[in-house]
Amino acid sequence: MRHLDLPELRRQLADPWALEDPGTVGAATADELLALGQRAYIDGDDHAKREAEELLYFINIDNCFAAPLHSVAAMAWTTLMRTKLAGLRRDFGGCEPIDVPEMSRRMKAAVEQWGAYNHPLMKALRERPDDLAAYRIWAKNWYGSCLGFSSQLAALVQRTTGAAKQCVLENLTDEFDDKVTHDTLRIRFYESLGLRFKAADALGDPDRVVEATELLNARTGLTALRDPIWALGCFYGVEANWPPECRIHLEINRKRGLDEHTLEYWTGHAEADDHHSAEWLAVLESTCRSDRDCAAAVDGTVIQLRLRWKMYDAIARRIAA
């Protein structure tokens, strides 16, 4: 982009008070951002989508997964994120107004259909536990897509009340268990594969697929919405898919001979998230007060599940290549 210099923007974002920010956005920059969003999320231009997702990614990691104060970054984040979320709703949403029982049925059915534990990639990895090269490609994208998870939960805490807020807070607290944090468990396993992760360099890895970036950026956008229903549905989809997938990863890595200390992340999530997903569903059943709320919850669930499925499609293609 001619008028938006990403390295310079990141340098300016390092100033917490945005004192170098002129406070205005030129018309040319605004027009370029609108054009980029159009190409990326409406016209289906893959190169533009990669550029837009990269821009959102660096603004997110440089600004703690919150909307930035810097005027140019704020314009970029808002313009691209609004167009991105509208595209996701167009492509994967569209649930008509429904009642609570139908909402619950559809959300469970969506997990059964689009839960990544059912993806052919998981079957292939399970059948070839000794193919470490393939598994490392999956791990790089999985680990990268987890970025910002606790920050996104923290954002959702601010937008919920009552039982919903309590549920989100409990899930956020679980991420920072007083014995060992989930981040520590993830890193322990990830590094056992001989891998290291640095957020600023992750997108330069040729094994990284843009769909992994799409997924984490989408969670950030959904948790920034004033209405929390879409994000609550999203996190239900996360938690409902994860226990059966974790059990597959446990099987794969036990066959590879990893010890139980290294596998602690998988053993914990193979059981705990069954309980968590039931909590998220119960909260949605009590929080959704209209048929439109129920439809939003279903859309949030499906958007997350379909994006993760797309990520696994892309990982499978990358492994095959």
C-alpha cells in the first residue's frame, strides 16, 4: 500500500501515548484501506486477504488485542475488521430467528458437522503418528492460531453481565491456573517438537497458512462487538470441539513416546473442556432473550467452526505440498 507503511506504523504503535500520531487520517490512506477491504473480503483476492490479515495481526499483537489509539492504526483496524466480520457473517452466518431449544440443537449439530476433530487432516495425522514433519506443520498453525486467546476472553468479560460474565471469568481464570498456566503447558508441548515461537516472526514461516491468522483475528473482532452473543457462540464452538480433538492428539503423541509431563496440556483439556462447553451452552440458553439472540449465537458458533475447518483444509494442502 502506497500511503500506509506497516513498519513505520508499528514503530509509532510502540509509543503508548501515540504522541507521534498527527491525529488525522488522509483521504488517500482511508481510500486505500476501503479498497483493500473490498478486495480481501468481498472480491475474494487472496493476495489482498493476506495483506489485510497481516495488517490486522500486527496491530493486534502490538496493541494487546484491543482497538488502537493511534488514528491511522485505528482506521485500518476498524475498516478491515468491519469488512472482515461482515464477510464472515455473509459466508457462514445467516441463521434465521429461532427459539432456544432450536438454537441448542443447531449449535450441537454444527459441532458434529464442522468440529475439526472430524476433519480428514486429523484422520491422516492419527494414521501416521511417526510423520513428525506433517505434525509440526499442524502444530505451528495451531499454536499460532491460539495467540491472544486470554486477551480475547478478557475483552469478552467487559461485554457480559451476570452468569455470562461469571462463566467467561472462570474460563479466563483457568488459563492462569495457580499451579501451571495454559500458556506454559502449550509452550512445553510445542517446544518438545523442536519448535520455537515468536509472534513478530510467525507470519514469515512458510509453513504458516493465512487461515490461522484469519481465525485469531476473527476471535479478536467478535470479542470487540458491543453485543457479546456472537462471541459467546464462538467460544462455545471452541470448547465443544476441543476435548475430542485433544483425545486424538493424546493418542498421536503417546504413540510417539512423549511423557505425561509433556502431554499435560492435552490430558487436561481432553476432560475439562467437556464441562466448559456445557457451561457455555447453559449460559447462552439463559442469556439469549430473543429469537434474534439465538440466531446470533448459532452464527458465532458456525463462524468459528468453519474458519477452523478452513484452516485445517489449508494445513492439509501445505502438508501435501
